[in-house]
Amino acid sequence: MPMRVPVLVAAVLLSGSSAFAAPGGCHVSSGTYVNRNVPCPVPALTCVESVTSADQAGQSGTVFAIITGFNPATQIFTGTTTTTLETGAVFTSTITGTLAAGSVSTLTGGTRQYAHATGTFTTDGAGNFIGEYCLSNGD
């Protein structure tokens, strides 16, 4: 039986401007997500796809999470995510969370203005996310 994972996966929401711009600075974003278990293309415990709706135009998208670790005693899972925004920009992150309380995703890279982005997004396990991401001025 596939496990239900609150993925936000940091999601998908990153920037108040065009996917081709690099405004620099830090930005807060929030929104909602809906998860569904999907087949895994690599060995993993489970894979989850999240469709997100962000508070900023052009920043909604799809998050694909690969859950590779799970501790039954603590109910903590770990893995990686790839988020593809509707603008075509992509960013990656690591994810850690619990089955009941949600998750934390930490940006690790991406394309376009997200190539050197840093930040963290959290989910509440009930379909909501919020986070902050920072873009470098040099991208």
C-alpha cells in the first residue's frame, strides 16, 4: 500500500516576476497543493506528484517527489523533489517530513533564475504551503 506523503515540495511558487527575469532578493510565496501517488521511475519507497496553485501568477506547477527514506519509529520520511513551474522554470530540493505534520523542502538548485536560489518551503500536511526563496542578483 503506497504511503500518503504531504509533499509540497517546496513548491512551486517562486517569484513575482517572469520566469526569465532575475530580480534578486528574497520573496515569500504561499498556496495550496493536491497530492497523488504515481509510479516511480527509479528505485524508491514511493513517488508523489503534487499539483500546486500559488499566490503569484505564473508560479503554479507540478512537484515530483521521490521518497527514499522512512523511519517507522519516528514516522519521518526523506527524499528529493523536482518542481516544474507553468513558466517552464525548474527547481530542485530535498524534503524531510512526517506523515501527519507536513514537510520542509530546502532548495538545492534549478534552471533560469532558480539556478542559485536558496530557501525553504513548508507544508502543513493539509494541502497548504508557505515559504521564502532568495534569488541571487548575479543570475
